Amino acid sequence: MLEIAIIWDWLAFAFRWLHVITAIAWIGSSFYFIALDLGLHKRPNLPEGVSGEEWQVHGGGFYHIQKYQVAPPNLPTQLTWFKWESYSTWLSGFALMAIMYWSGAELYLIDRSKMDLELWQAILISGGSLAIGWVIYDLLCKSRLGQRPITLMLLLFILLVVMSWGYDQIFTGRAALLHIGAFTATIMTANVFLIIIPNQKIVVADLKQGKKPNPEFGRIGKLRSTHNNYLTLPVIFLMLSNHYPLAFASEYNWIICSLIFLMGVTIRHYFNTIHARKGHPNWTWAVTAMIFIAIMWLSALKPPIGDDFELSNTRTADDPTSHVELVGFDEVDEIIQIRCAACHNRQPVWDQILWAPKTVLLETEQQIIDNADRIFLHSVMTTSMPPSNATFMTVEERQTLMQWYAQIPQSQKLPFVRRQSVQ
Ligand code: HEC
């Protein structure tokens, strides 16, 4: 029988599928045009109004592309627009956000230790913040700062840092990163929907009436599309981050978030430069690597077990001379049964959880040991599990798990991904 839960699960998959496909189409066409634009050649005797041209070879033929800046003298009979790639990415992403984070708000969105929100409040903040973000960004671009692209970029970066911090004050870390991604993606799509395409339509209308279009529209479109260019890679990172607890559920997740936006700039700068045939700024890779290492370091800087937690002295705080007591499996088992088993069980008892999430079963000793690395990442180094700390796991319990984890011989701690696939 088709239970609602089954339909819902497939719906989530369908929208994810659609979202990934549309995003590939959008980003693909956007990267293509950025590279094309930067690589255009000028030569003498180009037709009137042509600012550059390029020859390309692909799929068994040659393409001869010429760019008219701002517009050709006459409107061509056939025009291909690029807009639905962007719109459908946003629409499918919005649907996916509602399916995952609004309908699953209790686990994924609301973190009662941060803010005790009602469901409707959480949804209002989630959706409303996306719209408000666009309004602020758009006002910044339309202000006099629009003439000073670098200052504008800096302000935009500060806006993103503030929003990263802000979302983390309200939502679970997981939802915080997802939302800053959605916030950025909303700006990008709204740039296409509310600025670039409408301006383009004005130009087309002018051409139809035989008027000369205002070059200002070209400049505005270029500014917005440059922002989109630098924002693309961070958005993808943020959308994927919910699979990596160190990224979203560690203490400094909002700083990690901010650094990702810098990596978006350093990586794009490299490609923009080579596409413009201005050399190979390899230093950008060194900077990118340094930022990435800083992110890794930050993610482990302040784990929930305490940054000064030492394996050797917690259990024996009363008696500093004694050796560390080994943590027995019974103790670990008890913690797991109380804090995790309600969901990670063949027959979960948690409302809305119908089967063990991600097929992670934590019932037998073997299953718990097999998942040791994941338990370490999700519940010791980060607060990813239990979600929103739904079962009120304590810091001491996380410390006990840490101790147990440290006791497991390295040989048994193969990378968990490999072991999972063997199971
Ligand atoms: C309230 C229900 C609930 C509780 C309690 C819970 N989990 Fe989870 N767990 C989930 C859900 C839901 C997911 C799937 C998350 C997702 O979709 O990314 C999950 C996923 C996981 C994963 C797999 C993550 C991945 O990305 O592969 C691990 C490991 C895990 N939980 C460990 C734990 C541990 C350890 C505890 C106890 C300390 C725990 N969970 C408590 C609901 C729960």
C-alpha cells in the first residue's frame, strides 16, 4: 500500500533529482557564457555594433559567435533566451526546502536550545528572510554604490557573514548553512528574474521600435551577472554541506560559511583569468588551499566535548594520580540506547521516523562499533546527532563516547564509508 510516508519520500527524491538537473543546466550555461564573454576577440572589420567574436569547435562542427554590445542594429527573427534554467532551479529548490525543512522542522529546522520557535514562526523566518535578503541586496546595488563594484562586493560579503551568523542564532546548524545557501541562490535567481531579463526585454522592445537601446542596461546586467558568477561555487558547497557534520554542526560553522564565500572568489578568479587569456594565476590555488585548511582546523577547534577535554583526566578528576578507567561497552550501550535508539532502530519509536535514518542501526555491539567513526563525527566532534539534540544528550555523555572511541584500536577504525559498503 502506498503510505503517505512512501509518497513523501519519493517526492523528496523527485524534487532533488529535478533540482540537481536544473542546477547543472543553469550553472553550465552560466559558466559557458562567462567564459565565452571573457574570451571574445576583437579584430578589425567586425560588423557594426560587434564588440568581439570567438570561434569554437564542439560536437562535430564549428561555431562562429559574435557579441553585439548592447544590441544588434535590427532585432533578429529568432532569439534564444536563457532564463528557465535559473527559475526552475530556484522553484525546485524551494519545493525541496519545504519538503525537507518545513515538513521536517522539528528535527531539521528548529533548535530549541537556540530559539524556541513555533512551527509557523520558523517557516515565516525561513521564507521571509529570503525575500528580505533580496530587498537589501537590491537596494545596495541600486544605490550609488552600484558605481563602485569592489566596495559593493565587500558590502555584499559582510551581508553574507552577518546572515550566516544570524541564521546560526536561530536554526539548527544544518538549516543555517542550507538557508545561507538558499539566501544567496535567491539573490542569484532574482537577479535573473527581476533585473537581467526585464532589462533585456526593454532592449528588445526598443529595437522593435527602432530606438537605440540605453547601454546602461548592459552595464547593470554585467554587474549582477558578475555577482552570480562569484556566488555559484559557495552555493553548491552550502547545499551539499548538510552531509558533512563538521561543516554545519561545529561551533564555528558561521565562520566556515563566510570563508566559503572567499573560496568562491579565489577559485573563480583563476578561471576568469585564464578564460580572459590573462595568464595562469596559480597563487589562487595556494590561497584556496589555505582557506580550506583553515576551515578544517576551525571545524575541530571547539568540539562539544570541550576544547580542553583530555582523555586522561576527566574520569579521574577526583583522583589525579589514578590511571584512566576504560570505558566499558555497557556504558556506551546505555548512552546509545537512551539517546539514539528511538530513531536508529529497526522499529523506531520516534514520531515521524518510520525506518532507521540513513539505514544507520545502533542496536547491537557490532553495529555500534561499525559506526564508531560516524558516531565520533556526528556526536562527539559535532552536535549533528541527535538532531536538534532531540533526546537531550549531555556533554558528559559525549565525553564518554570520545573516551570509548579513543580506546578502539586504529586497525578497527577503517574509514567508515568503506566498512559501510562491505556490510
Ligand atoms: C530523533 C531521531 C534521531 C535521534 C534520536 C538520533 N538520530 Fe541519527 N539520524 C536521524 C536522522 C533523521 C538522520 C538522517 C539525517 C539526514 O537525512 O542527513 C540521522 C542520521 C544519522 C547518521 C548518518 C549520517 C550520515 O550523514 O550518514 C548517524 C551516524 C547518526 N544519525 C548517528 C546518531 C547517533 C550516534 C545518535 C545518538 C547520539 C543519533 N543519531 C540520534 C535521526 C536521529
